[in-house]
Amino acid sequence: MADAKGHDVAAVWLLKRNCAITPKQFGVFYCSLATVSLSIAAFWTALGAWTVLPFAGIDLIAVGSAFLVYARHSTDYERIVISPMFLTVETAQASRITVVTLNPRWVRIGLQEKPRPKIEIRSAGQVILVGIHAPAHRRAAIAAEMRRYIARLG
């Protein structure tokens, strides 16, 4: 298999969040929620319960803030590419993308010694933690798979 630049690629892992709704769908849902909430608040305000409207506004701001945080991280991912020439770890969190390229022959892959361990990719004193989007029970299997691919390269 070859990547876009023509390099041979031994393996690719794409670890991403399991989101049931896209940011666009989230926006449509929030707009419909705001319409219903403000309609109800306007009805009660017209009947003289004017305090309903400010509380509806506070509620929409709080829910909108939570939706914004969720939507901002709904496309987060980690992409690990192992080829004979390089091991690349691409991480996207919110709007920030980080790419680290390592020599696969100098890499050690393991798990942290914690209750919910992340996958450690070590090379030349550098430690990269991946697997935050993978289920905890699958991380050991993913790390073992990565070690097998690296062993094939050696």
C-alpha cells in the first residue's frame, strides 16, 4: 500500500471519537431547541410572567456553551502511520493539528502503568501518548498490533 506521496505504508490506525451527531446536525438541533424555548418563554411573558424570558435566555446560553464544547471536539482524532521509512503520529484536538514523524527502527511501543493506560510511543527520549479515543479495553491489542508491524520492518 502507498500513501499520497508514494511512500510504502505498512499500516494506518485512525482512532477517533465515536460521535452520534455531526456539528451541523448539532446546530440544527440547537436552533430548533432555541425556537421552542423562546416561543414558550414569549408566551408566558405575554401573560405577565416576565421572569421566564431571562431564565430561558440563561438556559439557552448554558446549553449552547455545552454544545459548542462538544461540537468543537467531535472531530478529534489520532492517526498513526507506520511505513519502512517513518512512523507518523497526527493528532487533531479542536482546531489544533500536531504531526510528529519518527524513525520506526528507534521506536518502542508500550502501555502506561495506570488503571486506564494510554499507548506510549517512545523514541529518542520523546514520549507520545495516543489512544485517548480508543476504548480502554482495546488499547493493549492496538499497541500489540503496532509492535508487530514495527517488528516486521526490522
